[in-house]
Amino acid sequence: MAQVNTSPDNSLRAVSDLTPQLDPSPSNAEGSAIILVVERDPHIRELESYFLNEAGFTVDFAADGLDALTRARALRPDIIITEVLVPKLDGLALCRTVKSDPDLQHIVMLVFSILAVQSRAREAGADAFLMKPLAEKRLVETVRQLLVMRRAMSQPGEDA
């Protein structure tokens, strides 16, 4: 699975580097994309919900990593956006668990944190990393690009 990162870390491609290589056509199916957000801060959750809903995504939330794992198994989201510092099962452990589970490993993992843990997120299997603070355009564009990447990787005959 391709790993991308929005940090200046040269060992991974930036999410924006994927755009020219993929077709971001209107058939993005954003309205049908399900995003599971794992965030402990209620104010950040509210903003993420507003931004992602306004962009046409279906959004669900989990307040901790164990709840996120349960919800992921039930919902089969397209993307999980997780903070690192969430209770019960931290975001990096959640990422490792999702990526090691054959039923869930197709889910795109976006680590979104105030902590500068890009390399640890990559080691945990994250597909992308965003550093807080929350910025609407950056969040929505990253999610859109990850959905395009996911669709391209799942097309038969293509090797990502």
C-alpha cells in the first residue's frame, strides 16, 4: 500500500504529489464516502464534522481507539482520521491494528495530530499525516486526494 504524507519528509510522497498522477474526476463518490473521525477534543470534533459534512462526506465519530475499532468493523469506512492521543487504544496502535487486520486493511488511515510523529505514524502504517492546527481546506483536500488514491489503488490491474 502506498504511503503518503503531507510533511516535508522526503521519504514519503506528499499527498499533493499524487494529484497529477491520478484522475480526480467528479465520479469521486464523495457523498458515499464514509469517514470515521477519532478525536477526543469536542471542539475539534465539531469543526471536523462541519467541514467534512459541508464537503459532502458522511462522518461518524469515536471518542477512543477501542470504540473506533468496533465502529470500523461495523461501518467499513473509507477513511479513518485519528488523533494520536486518544484513550483506551492510542491512534498509532489503532492504525497498526487496522492495517494488520485483513478485513480492515483497505481502510485509509490519516493521522491528524498536534504531535510531530510523522515517522511513527508511517511505521504504524498510516497512509498520510496532517499536523494540527485544523485548517478546513487542507483537511478536505487531503481527504479528497486520499479517496482518489484509494480508488486508484483498488482498480483491477493497477499496482499502487
